[in-house]
Amino acid sequence: MQLHYLIREPKEILDKNPLLVLLHGYGSNEEDLFSFANELPQNHYVISVRAPYDLQPYGHAWYAIHFDADENKFSDNEQAKESVQLMANFIDEMVQKYPIDAQKISLIGFSQGAILSYATALSFPNKINNVVALSGYFNSDILVHEPNATAISHLKFFISHGTVDQVIPVDWARKAKPALEHLGLDVSYHEYPVGHGVAPQNFFDFKNWLLQNEHPTHK
């Protein structure tokens, strides 16, 4: 399955440039997050990916969300795992196609895209180094591989959520920090007084975080 994407080239093409991969939310498309591509660090490739499953009448999803008779939502975890594997393959394709530094690849996911970003990084840590998880939550049931403490130790996470999010409760997001710290990972967690969206301050904070982690200061 080929994934459709939009790309913004770096302002200055080096031998190898870092890559930011944008993963949109359920029911959206690759143009959504790409709208702020030009605000992201200029020396990166920015690639915004369209999720593989088409929804009616429009929009796309990384995996289906079903409702049961009591209106409980549940995720199609098998479909989600397939999308995690698709993303891993997609990253390999991009590294072969463009002069990308395979050691400097970050995922920026919103909502369902954030859920997928957690799982992709923890399942394939050799392909990722930073994750920005916006308005999502960590679902360990969609990991393709069991995390190996040594293999994942370099991963860094920036997590943010709106305190009045009515789509994904902030309580769900709050569980990610202790879960990831339990795995020995570096986590920066932030909340903003907004709903299911990215506040300007949130954008500014994660952009700064990405820049800091691109050139980490040695303690």
C-alpha cells in the first residue's frame, strides 16, 4: 500500500537533512498539519502523510473506530498495527528517496496520528528519535514489537493536551508520561487551556523543543 504525502524541502539542502513526519488525526488529511509546514524548522524535510483508510464522505483514518450498542468507542487494534508497520516502511522509503539523515527523524502526530506516533517510535525505535504527541494518548495494545529498554533509550517525547478536550479526555493523555517514564524515557509533558486542537503557545513550545533536541546540550 503506497501512502500519499506532501513534502516541503529544506531551505538549505545538506548532504543529509533531518526529517519531520506529520501524521494527521482521524477524519482529516495530509493538508491539515501541512498548513503549518513553513513555520517548522527550515533545515528539515517536512513530509505530511495521508492515512491509508478512506472514510465516507471524506477524510482518512489510520485505523477504524467502532461504536458498540452502549456507544462505547473501541479501536481496531489490528488495523492500527498494520498502519504502524506501514509507517515504518514509509520512513525507509523516504530515507532512500531523499537525502535524509536517518539518525534525525521526528514524528509529529495529532490525535489519532499521535497515538500512531507513540506506537511507531516504540515498535521501531531504530527509525525515530523524537516524538511530538499532540492531543492523543498512548495505546500499548497497538505496538508491533515489545519495547526493548536498550533500543528505545534514546527516544524523547513531547506530549501536550488541551485541558478541556472533549474528544480525548486529558486524563487519558496524562497516563502517557508515567507509562513512558516507567520505560526509562525522557518525557516533556504540557497542558494548555484549549479543546481538541493546538494552541499557538503549544506550537511555539514544541517547535523550541524540537530545535533543542536537534542540538542537545551536553551536561
